[in-house]
Amino acid sequence: MEPGLQRRVQRYGWDKAASAYEHAWQQQLKPAHDCLFELAAIQQGEHILDIACGTGLAGFRAAAETGNEGFVLGTDLSDKMIELATHTSTQNNLSNITFQRMDAEELNIPDETYDVAICALGLMYAPGPLNALKEMYRVLKKGGRSVSAVWGKRAHCGWAAIFEIVDKRVSSEVCPMFFNLGNDGVLEKTIELAGFSTIQIKTIKAFLHYDTAAAACAAAFEGGPVALAYFKFSEAVQKEVCEEYLASVEQYKTGNGYAVPGEFVIGAGVK
């Protein structure tokens, strides 16, 4: 997919998913976030950059860890995500975090201004993830840390059929290289090529728990990366893709709900 088109698909797709994202994914992504924060080792008073911040799930946690003497800037390609994150910040009277719409591959930030850069499940959506990591490297101070979490191998993510289900009904792939960074050695090599050293890689397995079929479908289609295409489908096609997805995860059914396996790869490096 042409990079400009991919950016537009991601920008407007996440606008569509924004209102459902946090409810659908907060608990599902917690194992990846926990590992990311362990590797980031944020200290009081540090300046943190949160790339692809979404509604602020990682950003607000970073703000709590760095404290009032620190600062967090969350950036995202989606206007709606930034709007929701800003609203939450305002509602909670937080003064140490702010949000701006930016492209991860072209940050409007001076060189060497941040202590830590994090990206929690966002690199997979960038047309050029290496470019995004190079931008993180540029804006970090010497000795600064970068930590990124991505989804693991396609074969280890039981929900992966959503892409095939949607792609066969649209004119171009929604996330053509989504699982690439999760393959053996790819994230590590990409971090290295961006200039980082002292690289650490952790792979963790988790289960995505859904209480009902409706919750599983809402997470897959309304609050995730295929939302733009899904909301353009007719009601009949939406029903069809949900049925097809539920058939793909039938083996993970537990009572009325589902426990769908997933895998995360978390990579850290030092400037």
C-alpha cells in the first residue's frame, strides 16, 4: 500500500475506533503495557514521549510515574484519539501531560528533548516503522530509552483472521505488514538500525478474554484497526463478517465467552 494512503486509512480508521477502543482493549493490552513500563523504568521528573498514544492508556500511566515534576507528550495520527485523551486530561485537571496530533515518522519536536520514548502497540501501523524509531532516537537525549510493544507472530495471535475477513471485502489491505515486527529478530534489528544499543527483547503470551460473542466482535471490528472498513459495510455485511470471525475463534470458546491467545513482543534500546 502506498504510504500516504496507509496513513489516511490509519488516521480515519482510528477516528472511527476511538470511542470503542479503550473499553474494548484496555484489559487486553495490559500485559504488554506492564512489560513496556518495566523496561522503560520511568523515574520521577523525566520527560516522556508517548507515540501513537491513542486515548492515553499508556500516557496517563507514564504521567503518574514521572509525577508533577515530569512531563508527558502524547502524539497520535488520529484527531479523535487526541480529542478524547485531551478531554480526559482536562476532566482530571492534569498539568503534566498534553496531547498533539503528529505523524510518528515526522515528529514536530526538537532534537534531544526527551528522556524516554514509548510506543505501545503502534509501530505496526506506521508505513515505515524504522523511520518512526529513528524519530524517537532523534528526539531522545543521550542515554535516553526507547521502548516499543508490538503484536507477535500471526500464528500466535488467535484473532488474526480479522484482517483476511475484511481484506477480501475491500480494495486494498488494511494493515499489510501488521505482524512483520513480531517475527523472530525483526523488532530487534529495526531498533538496532535506528541507532539504539543495549537492546532488550521480551516476548510474552497472553489471552484476550471476552465475556460474550458481542464483546469479541466489538473489539475486533469497532475498536481496532479495521474499524474504517467495518463501518462502511452494510448492516448485512457487518453481520456476515462477525459470524465469520466468531467461527474463526470458535476453538477458543469458554462457556458464553472466549479466551483468545495472543502474543506481544516488547523491545527496548538506549541512545
